[in-house]
Amino acid sequence: MNQADEDEYRQFVSARLEPLRVTAYLLCRDWHTADDLVSITVGKLYRHWRRVRAMEHADAYVRGMLTNAWLDERRRPWRREKVTDEVPDQAEAALPEVTLADRELLLDLLAQLPARRRAVVVLRFYCDLSVEETARALGVSAGTVKSQAARGLESLRALASIDASGEGA
């Protein structure tokens, strides 16, 4: 970005910083989070300044960027945690201990799935990607991801029940 673009960017942001901060506060109702959201938005705006400054409604676009930053922030796992005065006596639901044999069994079961189905199951449930992210990663439609995930889980359950009964091996 050249000096003229940076100067124009600084003027744009300086004139709108406080209204953006207030808008962010109205969205999230916390001044610290509002400051974080504005920082994220201003950083993204800097990266895309040449495209944004040419827009007819740049202010509306920046408010949209701010809203998207807030929505992204709300999806973060730590935002779903609730403060409590009481600490539970024991863990609510202790996860079963996973043994090396369990891991090897899972790897064997996954190896029996067709390649695309295995890729969908791994991306969706191990990497925790959304349907859309998985579809983009594999270059397929969201419907294909949904059907392959459902069929993959169904196949894994069937293969696991065969293995547990001792009929398959």
C-alpha cells in the first residue's frame, strides 16, 4: 500500500473508530470485547483497503465486517462457558479411557472405508470441520459431504459390531 492509500485509510478509520466501537459494544455488550472486535475489523479492513475504498457504501461494508467478526467470536468455544459459584464434586461425564487397542481398531475400521468416505469422516469428525469447510476441502457439494458422512458412520458402526461379535476377523 502506498503512502496516499495509508493516509486515506487512517483518515477513514479515525473518523469511524468511535462509532465502530459503540456498534461493537451494542452487539456484544462488553467494552473489552468491543475493542477486540474493532481491532479485528480494522486489521481486516487494512488488508482489503484498496477494494473497500472503491465501494459506494464502504461504511455499510465495514459494519458488515464488524458484525461478522462478532459472529465469529461468538462461535469460539470459550464464549460458551458459563461462570458458576460452585465447583462440581466430580467430573460430569468422565470420558472412557482409550487404549492403544481401541485406536488400532479405529484405524483398521477407517481403512475399510472407501477413500472419499474416509476423508469425509476424518475431516468432519476428527478435524471438526463444518460441512461447508469439508466440501471446499474435498471439492464436492455440501450434500455429498452430508451423505458420505452419514454412510461412513453407518459403515463404521456396522464394521465395529461385526468386529465386536468376532464374525468379521
